[in-house]
Amino acid sequence: MMVEVLKSGGYAVFGFDFAAYWQHIMFGAVASIMGNYFGQRFGWLVSEELFRLVFKILVTLVALRLTLRGVLSLTGYGAI
């Protein structure tokens, strides 16, 4: 947590405008709290092996989408 506070302070010193992104920051904070809450209570329902598999698949899909968007924007076809 301390590292996040220091990073945020560093961004502010260099002029990052947190106010423009307050909705994203609040959504991320609420999602994090809810994820921790439900993860602690219902985490035992999903095996470690299944969780890791689903997590890897989701991360791979997000990476592929970002790569595709980057390639399409570089080639002039726009983003998805």
C-alpha cells in the first residue's frame, strides 16, 4: 500500500491530473474491495487449478485484444 501512495505522489508531482480520472479510480477501488470480500467468502468453491487456468485464459485474451487493437490502429484500420 505504501508503494501505491508513493507512486501516486510521484505522478502528482509530475503533473498527472487525478481529478480527470476520479470515476476510474473509484470504480477500481470499489471493484477491489468487492473482489476481496467475495474472494474471502467464496474462494473455497473454486479449486486453485481451475482458478489458475481461467486466469491464464482471461489474461491471454486481454493481451490478444490489446495486441490486435494496436496493430489495427498502426495499420489505419481503427480500433475494435
